[in-house]
Amino acid sequence: QVRLVESGGGLVQAGGSLTLSCVAHGTNLISAYMGWYHQAPGKQRESVARIHDDLTTNYADSVNGRFLISRDDVQNSVSLQMNSLKPEDTGVYYCHALFPGPQDSWGQGIQVTVSS
């Protein structure tokens, strides 16, 4: 069974940086389409960054130029480097993997809080 485990969240001041990591257990990510989602308090979960198996990336307009998604298929992981953080970036961040089939898996979520 696939299990995605996120780490790296926490509290940071506005303008600061955090890097989130997601490690996959029980499978490899070589053929997976990976992404990070953000759920702000009281709002729906939204995609912020995605990376294909060919390393093509897509970003939400709200984070484009500030966030960077990357993957390491040897380490079976995907990361999200978040720079110039804003209070509106506060929320729970989820790692997502979409495998051929299709089959998808979600991490448990990790809290990021940006203070003004």
C-alpha cells in the first residue's frame, strides 16, 4: 500500500522560506505525476504545484515565481521550496501522487503557518 509522508512544515514569518518534503513508501514514484495542494482555513483544497515524470512543472498563479517543486526518483521523494511566504500561504499542505491506472494517493497533510 502506498503511503506518502510529508515533513518540513512549521511557523515562519512573512517573507521567510520553508521547504516541504514528501517521501513515498510502498512504491516508487518514477511514473507518478506528483503535486502539492494547499488548503487554507475554511477553504477548499487547491493545487499549487505539479511535476510530471518528464520534469515538466505547473504552478498556481498565486505561487508562481515563489515556489519551486522538484522530485528525486532515486530518493522516492518530491519537495516544495516555498520562498517569500505570505500570510495567505497559511494552511495545510498535502502531497499527492497520481499513478498510471489511474490510482492516486494523498499524504496526511502538514501545517504551514505564516505570521504577518
